Amino acid sequence: MTYDFDLFVIGAGSGGVRAARFAAGYGARVAVAESRYLGGTCVNVGCVPKKLLVYGAHFAEDFEQAQSFGWSMGKANFDWTTLITNKNREIERLNGIYRNLLVNSGVTLLEGHAKILDEHSVELGGNRFSAKHILIATGGWPQIPEVPGHEHAIGSNEVFFLPQLPKRVLVIGGGYIAVEFASIFNGLGAQTSLLYRGELFLRGFDSAVRKHLQEELTKRGVDLQFNSDIARIDKQADGSLHATLKDGRRIETDCIFYATGRRPMLDNLGLENTHVALDDRGFIKVDEQYQTSTPSILAVGDVIGRVQLTPVALAEGMAVARRLFKPDEYREVDYRMIPTAVFSLPNIGTVGLSEEQAKEEGYSVSVYESRFRPMKLTLTDSQERTLMKLVVDAKTDRVIGCHMVGPEAGEIVQGLAVAIKAGATKQIFDDTIGVHPTAAEEFVTMRTPVAS
């Protein structure tokens, strides 16, 4: 049978664009359908604009610390509108880059909502297209719990377009997005509270990292409230919001921002016209080659709910393109030792196993840990401390986990991730000469384990 396309991709986010570009480069006839914005969540309402806001929030500290280095400045003033306007301009530029990447790769770009009609057909704008393979890369969508008054709260899509910086913000959640935006709002001068229903945020991260960040955010004035949850939200006549907690307490604020998770974006996708199955969390179920229970339909990225990180979606999209159209270059995605960063203030960088995970998996571990005041702060009154931690397999001496909380943690851990992925031992770390004076050299000068 002859098809209109060899591959029809639904979703022009990280995974979809990568799959489309590589497939087209391998000679396939490819179409990409996108109903919102090119670049997906990451470029438009995710990691890229978020990090721009994190940069903006960090300047308050820089201005304050500059005085200790001899700089005299007047009172700094922050303008939210300027930041958001400049952020929007940068995102528009990136949208254009994604458009050019697709078009210049020979991909047919179709802007509109695509709905699957059957295992080889898609409808868009009243037109029907056939494809040998269909790839779902529609990503995720913020989810706000339906407590009474939830319509007065915002999610991670709206937070990037607030008309003004709220004076008081209540952030709900305990994951990446919650701690990052608590840092952003606090750094930009808002009175910030973080509410989380669990014992401590960032579940799944190393306990030392979680506790260290708790201490640092508290030093910076973020009001952390754990074992707490909202029962209802009421809007007052003056526009302020009253959050009534399940324990009966009330918090008055100007903005309630929910960062409590994301669901797969499957709305009106037409899965009912196929045999595509979902897992018990509602994500698309795929095998090791990203094939759904309908063989001609594949899925990658956040919509499959594995590791919801942009670089992982890129790797999955590339793997699909290679398997389908360049099988001699196909390699499975390795989900072990994936480095990641949380752009809280201070930053978190991590790769490999936490101490708790290593013990649960049966490793006998040696733990090396260092906490110190960064050199940059020694002339200032800041009491911020950096945490560095290595988790080592005591039997093989291999470093199986690396964790950091401190300035530029993501940048530092990215380099170490290469060594850890390659199987570097603690002896290799010890034999590596440090770059002095840097914070990063601490990773190669920790000699005495703190626990084993």
C-alpha cells in the first residue's frame, strides 16, 4: 500500500521534532502536526522560560553581594513587565528556529489539531492523511486538583504570563516545578510560601540533597509548610485569595500556583479509534522500541511517562527515527545514569543513584560528603553553603551516584556524568587533579567517607 507519508508525527515538541528531522534526514517522507506552539512545553512554558526567570531572580543576590567586592550601587528596582516581554521575544525567536529546523529538513509542517482515525490515518483541518507509521509526541499538561475554588488558582502554563508580579504567592507542590518557582518568586521579591502534603519535597532525590535545600530555602526567607494541603480557595472582594487548609488554618495570598503534577495530553487524539493501551497512570503504554499495542503507532516523551526530561525525549525520538529508517545505526536509549538539574536557588545537580536507592538495590555503599561556604561568599554576609556528595559501591569502588546543591550545580554535574557513565571509580576521582580554586575540585578531593 502507498501512503502519503512514511511517518506522521503528532506534536512538535522536543521528541517529535527530533524524530521528524532525523527521519527526514534518512530519506523518509515526514509530516509534523502541531496545534499550539513549536518547541513544545520545554521551549514555551517549561525549562527555557523558567531558566530565564531563574536568571532574573538571581540578580537580587548579585547586587547585594557586589557591595562586599567594592561596588557601590543605588537601590535596585525590578520590573516584571520587562522580564516577561524580553522572555516572550526570546521564545518567539526559538519558535522560528524550530520552524526552520523542520522545514529545512524537508518535513511537511501542518499547523492544526491532528486526530487519529485508524492505525494508518490521521485527520487534520478536514483533510485525511495516511501514514505507514504514526508517532504520538503530544507531551503533558498541568493538572490542578479540583478543590472548591480551584478556578482561582493558576498552573505552570499561566505562570509565565502573569500581568504583574504578585506581592504574595502560595506555591503548591513538592517537585521540580514547585521548588524552582518558589525560588523564582522569592528571588524577585514576592512573599513566598511553599505548601506540600508530604514530609519533605523532592521525593526520590537523595535525602541529603532534600534536607540541604530545605535549609537553604529557609535561610532565604521561603516559608516552607510540609504535611499541609488545601481544602478550598475563596476569592475576596479586594481580589486576594484565602486558602483554607485541611487542618483548618487559613492563608491569605495574592496568587496560588499549583505545581502538583502533569497528565498526558491525549485530549481528542482519537485513541478510541485504535487499540492503543494506557498504563494504570493513564500514560500510553509502549514496549522497549516505543511501539504501542497498535504496531503502526508509536509514542515518545512525556506522554509515555517514563523519564519526563527534555533530553530523554530527544533521545527517544532519535531512537525511533533510527530504528524505522536507519536500523544499522539504531541504539536503545539507556535510562541509567541520567543527569538532571533542578534550577532552584541554589541549584541542584544529580546523576546516578541516591544513597537510599543504592541501599535498596543491595549495594554496600561508601558515602563521601562535603559542605562548605563557596569562595565567592567569603567576603559577604551570606551564610549559604554548598553540598557535594558521592555514593560509591564499596565492592567495586565505582562511583554510582553524584549529588550537588550549590551555584552552577547542573553545569558541574554534567561533566561528572560522563565519567560516572563511563564507570569511573573513586580511585580515578582521587587521582584526578583538581582545578583550583573552584568548587568543582571538591569532587576530586574528598578522601574520607562519612558513612559506609
